[in-house]
Amino acid sequence: MYIADEVLKDREWISEKIKIGEQMLYLTQKEVISLGLKEENILNLTRDALIAHGTKEYEMPAKIGIHPFKEVFFHAMPAWVPSKMAAGMKWIECYPYNPEKFNLPQTTGLLVMNDVASGCPIALMDSAWITAMRTPAVTVLAAQALHPDAETFGMFGCGVQGIEHVKYVVHVLKKLKKIYIYDIKEAAMDDLIKECQPLIDVEIIKGDNPEMVTKSCEVLSSATIILLDPLAEIKDEWVSKGQTILPCDLNTYFDPVTSRRADKYIVDSKEEHELFAGMGYFPDGLPEIACETGEVIAGVKKGRENKDELIVCSNIGMSVCDVVVGRELLNRALNEGVGVKLPL
């Protein structure tokens, strides 16, 4: 079997830091955060991952999972991105009732990274923070590609993801003047403003209701809950031509009619959306897919072609982004001596 020189060189560098096959590096969430990846770093890494996906320079099967209860899921998300020497898998779960029932986060998980040459696991780290960071990065990079001149942005859902979306969007939509937010819990909106407003120059406005936010914004995103049966909280008649809609919650929050009538329905991964459709998450059928997010960002396919196009771009999370960010964290941890070496 031929092993490329760059793979062997990568293995040699890792071997100077850890005994491959005998040890792996364990990183807690606190240690992951301590490695100092800033929003700009995450954006650059995520852009690289999306371009690799858009130019088909990756391997990533559609996420598979288990579902102990109707409203929860566990997903196994492997990926290989050659340009980053990033091979690994995220194992993540979503339990929407965790905060209220157990005082635990809705989402937790782990990311394992592997040595490409031998396949041996070389790192295990918290993936909840990685997920919280790369998810808004994908949304705002798509917003930049599809609606770069937007002056208004609306965010539905003011939890961890909503907060990070607001922090990230100002990095790429340089003409933003107002950010509108909405959550069924007013305290969540207050918490978002308290955390985010001191960090950004764009005014954050609490929406009175979903209709008001929808009609006030050129670009809209939602990070609420993923359910089999759509909530359709955002009525199709509120949505106008020329808007860009970027849901992170699959087919749940916006009326599915909007996605079906959009001029372009773009997704991060066709295979993953088709998988979810087969599981019943699109009860009225999966809309016709124009292209993938990475293809637009890589310049392989066209995004917005005129100001009147209604575009829906659904991004549900791809492991190419997780392993690329994870590999950078691993590199930093090995260089800085962060983490605990555990025997295999």
C-alpha cells in the first residue's frame, strides 16, 4: 500500500509529541477553549472545510444515528479532509429537554481524531464547543456569499447558537445596521443582548413577535429545535422576494412552503438532507436542491443572481467542518503541551 509523503511527514510530526498506538491526547471542553481559537480563526477554518466540500476534495458519509426517544438523536459523523490531514469522527447528541429536566446542555458530544497513516486514535476531545462555534460560522459564510450587502439580520432562537450567530455575523456582513432577535423566552433575549451588545457595534433589537422580525430583515436564521413535524412558526405569507433564509434547524421553524417556492433551495449536504427526508423530517417532500453551500462558497455554482431571488440555504452541520477545526485544536494542543496523554 502506497502512503503519500505528506501523510508520513504528518505522522512523523505527531510522533514527536505522542506515542502513536500507545497513547492518545484527551482534551476537556475547558482545555479546548483555552487553546485560543478566535472567531476569525473558526471562520477561516470553516471556509476551508466548505471549499474542500464544494470542490469534492473530501470523504464524508451522511450522518447516521440512533433515536432512543422520538424527540432526541445521537449522530455519528465521520470525515476525511486531505488538505488538512484531518480524519476523525464526531459522536454527538441532542436532548432538547435537558436544560429543564436535568440542568444539562441540550447538546454534548466527543470528537475523536486519528493518525491517517496508521488509523490509530490520537486524540479525544469535547465537541460541544466545536459544534457551537462552527455552526454559526457556516451560516454567516453562506450569508456573506448570498447576501453580502445586507443591512438587517434576524435570529430566531437565543440560546447558545443564537448568541454565537449574533457574534459571528458582524464579521462578514460589513454593512449591517440592525440585528433583530426573537425567542419564546424573553429572558433568553435579554441574556443574548447582555452578552453580545458590548462586543459588537450593531444595534440588537428584541422582536415583538416572529412576524415583526421576519418582515424587518433581509437575512434570517433560525436555531431552535429539530422536530419531525414542522412547527411552521414563520408563515410563508410573511416572507418576501429578495430575502435570504438560513435555517440551522432543518425543516422545523419556517413554513415548508417557503422552501418549496424559493427560487433556490441550497443545502450544505445533499446526501444528509436526503437521509433526513427518508427519516420523515420532510413530510411534504424534500424541495428540489439547486446546489450545496460549499459549491457556492468555492465559486463552483452560482448563489444569488439577482436582488429579487428568494433563497433558502439549509445547513444542518457537516463533519468536514468539525474535523478541520478539531485538527487545528489538536495541532495547538500538541505544540503547547495542553491536555492529558492517556494510555490506549
